[in-house]
Amino acid sequence: MIILLKPEVTEESSEFERIRSFIEQFPKVKVKVVGHQGETRGVTEVHLIGPTHDVPQDILEGMPGVERVVRVSTKYRQIGRHGVDLSPVGFTYQGLHFDQDSFHIFAGPCAVDTRENVEETFRFLSGHGVVTARMGAYKPRTSPYDFQGHGAACLPWVFELAGKYGIKVISMEVLKDVHIEEIREALERTGNPTGVMLQIGTRNAQNFELLKAVGSQDAFPILYKRGMGLTLEESLNACEYIASEGNRRIVFCLRGVKTQLGSPHRNLVDFIHVPVIKRLTRLPVCVDPSHSVGKKDHAPDGLLEIFHAAAQGVVTGCNMLLVEIHPAPETALCDGPQSLTFAEFEEFLRDVEIVREAYEKRVNACSRDRLRQMMA
């Protein structure tokens, strides 16, 4: 059960104390207070955890300071939408807002290789007005003989270069809790020139200790990638692990699911789940066309199939794209065959702009139709 308090009510107010005193009549029910700060207002939610079937909803709804009471029937209590619009949705980090209406493109190499390539990439992104990037320092690979990333050694100069070119947020995968501390320390040593969104990769999608570790810190938001072989519910419950530890600044990323039915692509594109996740949860949704497709084949219409995969996500309302680019993909130490050249990324930006505009037109047309129906 979730009690949504009125904007002026805080944990220190008399109204909240009356609510807490009432809940104390049910000793097996625990109280957890969760605060959100949106663009226009703050929201305080009181989560009742435990056997709440005997807690009378009508009495709570009539108490001073209560705006709404929602009975939760889904397993993901922290991230769920629960059939109503519990605003605000999303979060602000490094001056950028992430919610179910925003849109960002995170571009860069799958794995950091050389300082020169990183600087060239940041310079290129900055020149095109892109202030978000992906940079892998820790890379889990299928083969133990493949490049595993430079690890903590590259973090100081990656962060310094990001600050030099105005990159505000870098998506960076972590494999264990010590990586979180290494990122935090490197940022502090370099004067916090940029921000980091901690990425949980598909191979760690059910590494519950890692999920709890990223959830228990509040310095960085989380980009959670759906497990390549997990159901949507299993992946959403993994996000619930993160949120239940306290960090609800989560972006859910679809990156394709592993099945031979997706051949010849690397994975089967699952981007139709974008509106499903937005309906079931309050999480912004990202799609990763690079790992879904896995190579740069052209369709007969001349467009790269990665463009078409990205368009599927964008036209269904995704809020973020994670795409691999590299100044010289043929020399990349990781995922070169699926990395866009700078020239291809310029085409990608133009194509995404067209598709995003199409999505916004669809939404606006639907809103006008609903308004006409209400007035009829």
C-alpha cells in the first residue's frame, strides 16, 4: 500500500505523525518513507510493507494530509506505476532530466581503448551538441582472451577529457562493488568534471549482490540492461532489487534477447516493450540498437539496419538511445563491427530526429482525438 501525501506535508508535520500513529496499530506493517523531487513539485510517499489487507484504505484517505492511497498488487512496489499517475516520474542528474518524456543519446565506444580515440570522440560529440556518452572501462567478455578493458587506470583521463569537452554524463558498466568506489575516487581526484551513470550489463542482470550495491549508494543513477535470457518480469524485479535499497534513479534498457529466432542479428529486438515498461513502471526506457543488431548491414532502402532498430525504439517512445561509435571501428578493441563511424553517426542523428518528430506527432494527434471525444 502507498500513501501519497499532499505537497505541503513532510515527515516533521503533525499530519504525518497522525498517520504514523494510526499505522502503529498494525505491528506487522513496516513504514518506509520515499521522497521524489520533480520539476514542479516534490512528492512524499509512505510505503506500507507487510500484511496490509487489514489496513482500512477509506480511513487513511480521509486523514488530513493524505492526497491518495493506492493498494499495490504487483511485485515491483518501488518502481511500479500501479495503475495511477504517481507524479513526478524521473530524476535530474548533472543538470539533465531523465523521465518518460525526455530523450537523450549516449554514444561512444563499447570499451575505452586509447586516449586519442576518447578525445576525438568527445570532441566530435560536443561539436554536434551531444553531452552524454558511453565509455566502457570494465568489460565482461565471452572469451577470457578478449580485451577486458583498461579498468581503473583509464578513469582519470577519461573523466578529465569529458570535462574538457562538456560531456555531462557517461554511461559506464560496473562488474562488482569495488568498481563503484574506483569511479567515485577517480571523479573526486579529477575535481568531478563529469557525471557517471552506472551500467548493469546483461551478464549481471541477476547478480543480486551487485544490484543491492548500486542500489544502496545515492551518488550515481543506474542504467539497468535487461538480461539477455530473462523475462520482462524477471528484469523488472531485478530493478526492484535496486530500488528497494534506496536508489530509484533507474533507467531500464532494452538490448535484445538471446535466441536463434533473431538470426542473422545478434539478438532479437524487443523494443515493442518500450510502451509496456512505461505503462507498468515509472522508469525512463532506453534502447540499445547496437547490441541488438550486432553488425552494420544495409537494408535495400540504403539505411543501416541499426538505424531501423533504433527507429523502432524511438517511434514507440523510448527516452534514451545507447549507441556505439568509434573514430576507426576497424581498429576498435571491442565490438568494432557494430560501431558507427562519425559520418554514419551524423546520418544516425538526422534519422533519429525524423523518427522522434514522428513519435511526437503521433502523441499529439492522439491527445487531440481524446480531447474531441471528451468535448463531444
